[in-house]
Amino acid sequence: MAGPALAPRRATGGVISVWVAAALTGLAIGLFVPAEWRAAWLVVGMGGCLTLAFVVQLAYGRSQGYIQRVGISVLGALLVMGIISLGFGLASIVVR
């Protein structure tokens, strides 16, 4: 018989782990992918972050706030990857 959790785990670790994965993915794409292919690979990386957000929050095991946690994870990953890609875009303009 499963009883209610008296002190459930905090969900912030799962959310932040997706943001860290997005930062690492964005940096890897910016460093290793040619400039003309970066936009396409950033979309693939964002899809991977979306999948990771679903997996992490499903592994968390609580249904309360699931959509909110996934939404915060994905929105944060989008912002992190956007800021990193903006940095690489500005760097490519300056280096030319």
C-alpha cells in the first residue's frame, strides 16, 4: 500500500539539470558545428532537451505540477540555448 509522501523531494534539481544539459548542448553545437548548420542543430538539441525534460519529470514520480515543471524546464532550456546562440552569432559577426 502506497501512502502519501510526507516530505516530497524538491523538483528544482530536475529543472536545473535540463538547463545545464541545454547549456552544454548549446556550447557543443556552437563549438563543433559549422556556422551554416548551427540553426538546424540547435533545433535538434532543443528537441533533445524537451525529451530530457519529460524523462526527468516522469522519473520524479509526482503528478502534481508535472506540466508546470516540464514547461519551466523547456522554457529555461530555450532561453539558455537562445542566449548561447546569440553569443555565437555575435562572435561570428565580430570575427569576420
